[in-house]
Amino acid sequence: MLTALQVIQIVIAIILIVVILMQSRGSGFGGAFGTDAAVFRTRRGVEQYLFRGTVILAGIFMAVSLLTARAALP
């Protein structure tokens, strides 16, 4: 069971990394220099799905991490 949880944790971590990298690509260079900071905008379309998916994946990753730590105890 411990091995299965570890494999699941690695797979979720890789997916989470990919989703986070996809989000940062959309920000562009304007946000790096502060031009976007004063403008309020809402997430729409794919950007909103990526954000929600990131939050859900982070929650799942945390739960699997806790289960893995619990399973590793003697």
C-alpha cells in the first residue's frame, strides 16, 4: 500500500508541476515589470479551469502526502 501511495503522489506532483507551469506562461512579461499590477481582471475560460485544477490538485496532493506519512509509521 505504501508503494502505491508513493507512486500516486509522484504522478500527482508531476501533473501539478505541469499545471503550474501552464499558468505562468499566460502571465507574459508585462506582469514581471508591474504594468499589470494596477489592473483588476477576472480569470476566464481556460485560465479559470487551470486555477481551479491547481487548487484541487494541491488538495489531493496534500491528502495523499498525509496518507503516505501515516502508512509509513510502524
